[in-house]
Amino acid sequence: MTHASELPTPDTHALQHSQRLQDYIIDKIAVAGGAIPFHDFMQYALYAPQLGYYSAGAHKFGEGGDFITAPELSPLFAECLANQVQQVLKTLPDGIILEFGAGSGILAAELLLHLQALNSVPQEYWILEISPDLQQRQLKTLQQRVPDLVSRVRWLHELPSTPFKGVVLANEVLDAMPVQRFCVEAEQVLEYYVNFDGKAFVWEMRPAQDAALQSFGEQLRECVPTPYTTERNPYLNAWLQALSEPFQAGVILLIDYGFPAREYYHPQRDTGTLMCHYQHRAHTEPLILLGLQDITAHVDFTAVATAAEAANLEVAAYANQANFLLGCGLTEILLQHADKQEAREYIKLTQQTKILILPSEMGELFKVIALTRDWHEPLLGFVNDDRGRL
Ligand SMILES: C[S@@+](CC[C@H](N)C(=O)[O-])C[C@H]1O[C@@H](n2cnc3c(N)ncnc32)[C@H](O)[C@@H]1O
């Protein structure tokens, strides 16, 4: 973890961009007549049109960016996922793939390539991406990597209103949704608001107004010491409900870093899980580097399961990333590469494998949850189903 004072200084162009976003948020604070809740601040910092971290042109992913995700890290991730997707599409031959928040487009491109090799390319691959900048980047990646398959890809602006079947994917999307930040005190539940003091954004604590947050905080008080600061995703229920409506049959795979509620709201985790990423440095100060850094919170997978059940989806399986990828055939895939690749390339793949599956890297922190409708087969990636922990 890096201390905020040790972060690299942005260049002039980046600082000017950041200043424009700062002015935009100061206006929002003025319109609100005072401080705004942190989840609104996070929404603007990440998604303000043309200015937010995801909406504007910051590089974001990979070595030249701020952080690296599993599909960016290794082609093996998409190759494993393709096996799981193929299992579903075989049973639902007219099924489509819907990917939320497709980032640079690398997962879409590689999935399509592997599904082609497995004779299972879906008629359509839909991408629902809220960042226009990333939509452009995804199109470019797909045109370069899978020119003969790009015609199957369609960008949606909202969820379809007509029913569809197939596979829904969201890798590291839930952690990029704005969260409420709050503090459970002995007598009250306080919500973190953000104000501007003339020089910088500053925290302001106010009694929680949102009834759901208030009641969540009060229940939490039974199990944690006070004061206890943490987060909660207020958009999860509505998001899963909206997705559930047109989803007729198939499997929704949500992949992200996080824990079941018991571990998430652990008594010792009393400063929450809020994390910022800037040029591959992780730190905990979301009120600086506006528009230049990612802001995330870990995912409470118990809340995901509860929201899924409320939306009439079945919580079919849950596993950590290591078990999921091994279930999808990671070892066999790696062995096939050993025969095909040059030694140097193969060594690279083995190093990437370690990062994907070691418990000290991504293997344990990242989880995969499978939500289904009208689906009755055991899923390939979940031989070691761990729903009992949710
Ligand atoms: C951390 S990035 C992950 C990108 C990619 N899935 C990957 O693994 O490399 C988060 C992505 O989710 C998108 N996003 C965030 N909230 C979203 C939502 N509600 N619907 C669709 N996309 C969303 C962002 O614009 C961005 O593309």
C-alpha cells in the first residue's frame, strides 16, 4: 500500500483534466446546497460524462495503466471461461453472450476466438458498457483481434426489453459501482458526505438518511466494535432486478474480488475496503487525483446472493477464482500450451497461472458466483462449490 504523499505527480495535461472534473463536482455540491453523499461523489469521479475516470480517455488497464485485471493479465483466463460458456451455449443453442463493462474488449475478443475453435460462437455477443470512451476502445480491440467476428458484437445502451437466453458475464464490474460509505457508532449510523472547503474535497459526517442504510448499519452494530467504518453497494438490488427481468434462461457469472458478509464485515476490518489505484499503486484516499485514479470497493457476495434471490434468480454456485479456473480445465489447457508454445512463451503462461490461482495473489480473493434461471446441470467451473460460506 502506498501513502498518498508518495504517489507520482500527474503531468500538466492530467492536472488540467482533473481540475475540470473538480469544478464539475464543486457545481454539484453547490446545487445540492452543501455536501453530497460519497456514492454520488464516486459516481461523478468515475462516470461524469467526458470527465470521469471511466468516461474519459485515461489508459486505465494493463501495464501502462493503473491496474491489471485477469483477462488483461493472461489469455488463459478467457480460455478457461470459454469452456464454461461453451457448456451453457451447447444446451442453449440460440443463446447469446451479454458482457457488462467490457473494459478494453480483450475478454470479448479472446472468448470469441476460443469459442470459434470450440465451434460454439454465439449468434450475437452483446456488450453493455456505460463508458463511451471504452466502447470505442472495445470496438478497436475487436476489429484488430477478431475482424471476422466483430459483426456479431452489438453495443447495448440499456438492458434488452425482450427476453433472452444465454450467458451473462461481468468481470470486475461490481467493484466499480459506487458505494455508500458509513460509520456505525454506538448511538447512531453516520454516512460519509463530501464537501469542498475552498482548497480540497473534505469528508463530512451526517446521520444516515437512507432507511436501508440505517437499518443495515443497526444490524451490523450487533457484530462489530464501534466506531466501525465500511461500505455497502446501494445499487445491487436494482441492478440484479433489472437484469433478471429479460433473462429467460441460462447462467450469469459475476467475477470480482470480495468476501461473504461474515468476512467482509469482520470486526477487524474497521476502515472498510475502499481502495484507489493510480499507476499501479494502491492507496485509500478517494478525494484526490480526481478522474485520474480508479476508486473501488470489495464485493459482499452474501449481498449479491440475497439480491439474486430477491430477483428470483437461483444462486447455483460459488467458488474462488482458483477453483473455478481449475474446474474449467486450467491444468489441461496449460499442458496443451506446453506442447504448442516455445519455452519462453510457456514460462510466461506458467507465471501468469501462478498469479491467477495462488491464494496470495488472485486465487482466493477473487470469487465467481453463478446465478441461474431454468438451468439444471452442474456447472463445469464449480466442482468445488463453496455456497456454504455465503
Ligand atoms: C474495473 S473495469 C473492468 C473491465 C473488464 N471487465 C476487465 O475485467 O478488464 C470496470 C468496467 O465496468 C464498467 N461499468 C461500471 N459500472 C457499470 C454498469 N453499471 N454497467 C455496465 N458497465 C459498467 C466500467 O465502465 C468498466 O468498463
